[in-house]
Amino acid sequence: MADPLSIAASVIAVTISAIQSTQSLCETVKRFKDRDRALHGLQNELEDLALILGSLAEVTSAETSSSE
């Protein structure tokens, strides 16, 4: 029969390992969520930049056409 103290130590070791793994997984999931949020913000800013550059190109084209 196994020693109760060694069984308890094994259970504690497995529990600590499970807690550390769970914390690591939670941190990884949080980083993915933060990354998604950052990428979404970047995408919005790039779309805004594309609109601004498109407007600038139209104005430049109109000014070039009127000066000719």
C-alpha cells in the first residue's frame, strides 16, 4: 500500500502543475484577445487613412485639371 504522505505530495504536485498550466493558458487567451482588439483598431485606422488619401488624390487631380 502507498504511503499517505507520498500520495498527498503527488496530489499537491499535480494540482500545482494544473494551476500553473491554467494560468498560462489564461494569459495566452488574454494576449490573443488584446491582439484582436489592436488589429481591429489598426484596420479601422488604415481604412480611415485610405479614405483621406483617396480624398487627397481627388483634390490633387481636380486642381491639376483646372490649372491646365
